[in-house]
Amino acid sequence: MSTNENIGGSVRFGGVFATDENILESSDVYELLQDISNQMMLADIVVEDEDGNEIRNDPSLKILRNPNDYLTQSEFIKLMTNNYLLNGEVFPLLNNKQLHLPGNVTTELDENLKQHLKVGSVEVPSSMIRHIKNIGTNHLQGVGLMQLGKDTLEGVMSAEKVLTDKYTKGGLLAFLLKLDSHINPSNGAQSKLIKAILDQLEQIDDARSVKMIPLGKGYQIESMKSPVEDDKILSYLNVYKKDLGKYLNINVETYQKLIQSDLEKAMMYLHNKAVKPIIRNFEDHLSLLFFGPISKKRIKFKIDILEFVPYSTRTNIAYNVVRTGITSPDVVADKFLGLPTQDTPESQAIYISNDLSKIGEKDATDDSLKGGDDNSKENGDEDG
């Protein structure tokens, strides 16, 4: 929310306050949130039993794939992640086989240390709602970017807005009207002329507009230098924009360098630093929401790490996993390379390369310690 006030024909530019509506207008914040929440929304959600076996037809999967009438699974997970990162907490609510993310939720602990959650003035049974917290030092509330980085965030957004306003308003040019004589409030003709000139200047809303203002003798208009100094603002943004990354658990400078040099490492850096802790927290709470504290079933988010590697690297990995007998050619074609399977006995077989053997059972391993064959040793002794 910005504060712009017209006072006596002048414009005063105020600060920007970070809100849910405008926070994503800051490009760097938007990019970081996108990168993290996009990894989350691309995850496959499955249900596993206590032994880690996948339960394919669990009723919870139907709800997770179609949470409600207005969000898909991917949209729901992305929205939940963004709220979690920005506000530090999010409240998935399971009601009539639909999942929702209500706002205006208040929490409190009673004297028995039991948590009570209200949506507005209505208390919701604990079995229907979970309080997922980005935990800091408070057991009752999480902490997010809006709280942790409030000052930095509002400073960055204000600086961005000043630059944007300057260039969308034609360079934010101010004009100085110079008169040879003193301004006399009682001089009606003079006041009328000044007002006409000001009205003409204030009507320049489009940066491409040009106004021709004829002036009489003794009047002159000069442009004033814009008070907005681009270099200083850009220097400020270069420092403090990167500072926002620490509130999302990543070092922006490290991340940006990795993106330029090695996309795989950048995605793995983001995955291990930011995404994996969120996954664990979401899994814990959604498992309790759907199955309760007694069930051994668990909801799991599975992210295909191969999505982060170049295709040439995939083919190398594919070759090696077939060669070492880890899996079959058909599985590699389907899961690693996205190619059609051949569905033949040969393509579904396990292959072991001839040059692979158990450590300690290959003759060359022992022979290599002798320093050559017997003939060369004997010749060497004779020569020596």
C-alpha cells in the first residue's frame, strides 16, 4: 500500500507497506518463492504403509488430487507453500472430503496445553485442521518472510517503486517557473497565467506526451534535476535484495552463481536447503490430518531429482544403472529418458557388464601388486 498525497499541487511519495496483495510485485521475492514452490508443486504425492510400500488406492489420494472445487492439487500445494514462506504458517482444513486453506485463523492454548483453532469466531475440531508452522522460537506461531524480513522487504519494495514511478512518469521531471518580477497574489492576470502553465504541466501523464506552452516576456521554464538518483537506489537494491534470501533459507548470491554455471547444482542446492525441510513438515501434518496419530500410514512428497539434470547426464546415468544391473533397459527408457518401452523379454532383463566383479575376486587386482609378469621381473634382475 503506497501513500501518495497531493498537497498544494506538489506530490509527496511515501513508503510501501508489505501486504499479501503486493508482496509478489518485488521481482526477486517473486522469483525465489516461485523456485521453491514450483519444486513443491511438481512433487508426486503418494501414501506409504509402515514398511514404505506404496498404497495406490488410498481414499486420501483422491482428495489430494482434487482438493476442492476451485483449486487443483498443484495449485493447492503451491498456494500452501507460498503462504507458509510468507506468513510462517498455514492451516489446511479437511471438511466433507475437501481440503481448504482458510484465512483469519486464531490459535490459543488452554490450561491443559490443548490447542484451540478458530476460523473467525467458529472453533474447528482439531481432527479437521492442522497448524503448519515455519518454526522459530515460538511454539504457537510460525515466522515467515513478512515478519522476519519486514524492514528489508519494505525498503526494497519502496526503492523499486521509486524507480518504477520515475520512468513511468516520464523521468519524474519537475519544472521551475522563473519570473522577472515578484509573484503578486493580488495580480489576477499573473495568477491566471501561472495556474494555466501548472495545469498544462500536470496534464502530462504519458511519458511520450509533449506539451508546447507559449510564454510571455519575463517568463521562463527550466527543468529541475530529478531527486531520484538511480545509481544510489540500484546500489541499495543490489545489497538488500540479496539479503531477503536468508529469510527463505538460501544464500541468493550462491544460488545465482550456481544457476549461471550449473543448473543441476543450483536446483539441488535449493532442494536441500529450502525444499526438503518444507516437505518433511508438510508430510508430518498432512499424515496426521488424514490418518490421525495412531495410523502407520504416511503421506509422502516424492520429487524426481532427475528433473534437475541435463539430458546428456541422464543418458550417462541410464547407461551406468543398466550396466551395473540396478534396473532394466525398459525402466531406464521410461523413468530416466522418457522414451517408449520395448516390452520384450530382453528389454526387461537385468544385465551385468563383464568387466564388473566382486571386490577381491578379480585376478588383476592381486596381479597388479606384483609389478609385472615373471619374465619381466627376471629380465629386470638380470639387467640390474
